Amino acid sequence: MKLHDIHLRDPYILVDNGTYYLYGTRPDDLRDKHQGFDVYTSKNLEDWSAPIPVFEKPDSFWADRDFWAPEVHKYKGKYYMFASFYAPNRRRATHILVSDAPDHAFQPLTAEPVTPPEWECLDGTLYISKKGEPYIVFCHEWLQISDGKIVAMKLTDDLRQPADKPRVLFNASSPAWATGDPNGNYITDGPYLYRNSDTELYMLWSTQCGKGNTCRYVEACALSDNGEIDGNWLHCEQFVFDRDGGHGMLFHDLHDQLRFIMHAPNCDPLERPVIFNVQIKNGCLSIVE
């Protein structure tokens, strides 16, 4: 199948051993019936396999709905999936799963999710510092606090538990261009960290921006002023994408070209993964049309 035939949100591509592995959130019409995640594989980013199930809810698993935004990171010889889950009478959380291969079955790494149990959390991603320390970077969700936050929390080397307290990196209202949504909430979605050099650390993230009928889902970019997770985050004035698409990430293709993938438009059932060439210039990321 072609990329535009794949119906999913929150796309994420892992490049491993000459193969592209595409993960994402199953569309709305499948989520309640099939509590899990799939992977699609490709050698050229154009022709893709049929979906391969890689996680289906075990009977003992705590969550039973909102299986969202899986992303897979290769770390210390294994493959770790960070994904969002929810259950009634529980807070939304990021749980870490593990597998020996990117297209094999993933299993929960621990019995409980790693994010703070009293917070509504989603869209966790893995970041490895220049010192080799693992962090989870995630959203403290606007549904609980109105002004969503991007938060970093150091993990133990085995990724099984926190190694420090959560640290707020910035609020959704922090950028000068922030307007919030029509109801006055400031949304944080889909953080993704990308190191361009020893001194340049970028973060992609998504939010709602604009007033009234012009409010749209956008992909924004920020740059750490010290090249590390604990720096001050400087927000680019220009969006990476401002035409109702987002929850994106960056990867290098097999020819070492920097690529950006996201879903667009931001409405079911029309959303599809889309891929762009991108460039970094003057401290900001932009699409090469």
C-alpha cells in the first residue's frame, strides 16, 4: 500500500537495519474494538506492508481505552515503545513497553506507568542527554491544568522508574504567538527532541493556535539555549506547519536526508501521515517545498 492509504494519527518512524518502521494511533473507528498498535514496514517510504500487530491489550493491563501515539526507540539493544493510555478512575499516563525487535510483540516493561500518577499525562518520548542519561519528556495535559506543560523527568538506566522529580520545560502559553484554543485552553501535544549538533537541541511540539474560525492545529519548534534539556527554551516565531496538521517527528532517511512526518489534516476520518523534506536554518526548522 502507499503512504496515503494508511489511516493513522500521530505517526512515528523508526529507521533500523535498512528498514522504515511506521507506528501510530489507530483511527477512531478501530480504537474501541482493537486496543493496540500496529507497525507498517517499508524500504523506500513509498510502498508499505500491511499492518502488523505489535501490541494488543493483555487481560492484566490497567488501561482499556485511548491507546495513543506509540513511538519506538532503540536503547541498549532493545526496542522501547512509549505510548499513552487511559482507564476510568485513573489518570491518563505514558506506559513503556519493550520488545526484542521493532516488528515483534511488545510487552509492558512494568506493571504501572512511569508518569506521575496524580497528573494527566500523554505523549511521552525518550531523550538521551549528552551524558547518556535517559529522560522521558511528556505533556502535563491541559485537560487537568488548562495551560498545558512540557515536562522532562530523568529515568533510571533501565527505564523502569523515575530517577528525579519532573521538571517543567515550558508552558503552552509561553511563546509570544500563543493564543490558546477558542475556550481559553493552551494545549501541548507530541513533544519530540532532535539534536542537530553538540550545541543545538530542538523540540517539536503541537498546539492549537488562532482565534475563532482561524484556530488550527499547528506544529511548532523550540531551541534550547544551552543545547541541553535543562536550558531555556526559545520559541521560533514561524511554525513548521500551520495548515491544520501536527504531532510530528524527525528522522534521517536511508540517504541521510532529514525528513519530517506528521498527520494532516487534524480531523477524523481524513487524517493521513505525510512526509516532507526539512531544513534547519537560523535556529529554526522549516519545510522544503
